[in-house]
Amino acid sequence: MARHSFRFKFVLVLVVLAAAAVVLRSLWLPLAGYALVHDDGPAKADIAVVLAGDYYGHRILKAGDLVRAGYVPAVLVSAPPGFYGINEGELEIDFAVRHGCPRQWFIPLPNQALSTVAEARVILPDLRRRGVRSFLLVTSNYHTARAARVYRAEERAEGGGPAMRVVAVPDEFFSPGSWWRNRESQKTVFLEWCKTVATALGM
């Protein structure tokens, strides 16, 4: 009898917790979105760095805006393999040019990186070779917190590096305060949290 009573209480507690989670979802679900975002905002720097992985052009156009506003004189564009044999960086720069940005603002950095960690291990040494003392890391808002952790960890591992500020680029498919209300945003949060956990585990 005692065992059955314990099971009943245990199930009852689970039901109450599940009901509370549903009722209070508007309070805790935004936390999962906002935890993915880190935005230092722009400031004067030697260069901007655009990370790969944005197929809508938001990152590259934001970097162009930073040059236009006088924050940086140039933009380093991570350029891993793209689609149908065309380098992603080339596609991005062409896109920015079509939107009114001078081509000379952009410096492609061809690489074979397929992850944020691998990309950091290409970009940071390149910045050191260029004598960069400060840079703006430009990436989509949902990617900023993880990217910031990765780059700071890589800098620590190398004994330091150029000063970095992270600039978050808005994405029409992700709003941290209401991400659960549309499918694309749900997929973005799920994938980004999977990548966040994998990075933390060294995968």
C-alpha cells in the first residue's frame, strides 16, 4: 500500500509540475531564447568579421552598415565551401555589392571550416597576422552567445588575442521573447541549444 501511495504522489507531483510549466510558459520560455543572445553593440575597431552560415545576407549587410557608419574600415568575410561549387564568401560579397556596398570594403578569407570552433581557429590566427588589435564579431543574434564563448575560449587557449565586441544581427525567423510561436524559430532554438551543449562537451 505504501508503495502505491508513493507512486500516486510522485505522478501527482509530475502532473502539477507539467501543468505549472504550461501555465507559466510565457515566463520561462523566453529565457531559453534570450540565453542564446549576447550583444555588446558596435564600437570603433580595426575590422569587422562576418561569420559564415547566414544564407539570407543579414550578417554581411550589417557589416556593410558598420563600415558605412565609420565603426570599421573593412570587413573580413569567412568564406567556407558554399553551394554548387561556389564559395559562400563570394556569394555574400556579391550580395552586399548588389545592395550598394563597395566591393573593396570586403576581404574574403577562404577556409574549410564546418563549425564555429573550426572557424575561430582560422580567423583568430589570420587577425593576428594582420596585426588586428580589435574587431567586431558579426553574426546572427541566436548565434552570438555561443560564438562569443568559442572565440574567448580560443583566445585564452592561445594566451590572448585582439579585443572583441560581438554585434548581434536580427533574424526574421528568431525572436528571443517569442521564439516558440513559429516553427522556424523553434527549429533555430532547438539546433542552437544542441550545438551549445555539443560545444560545451567538446564535440
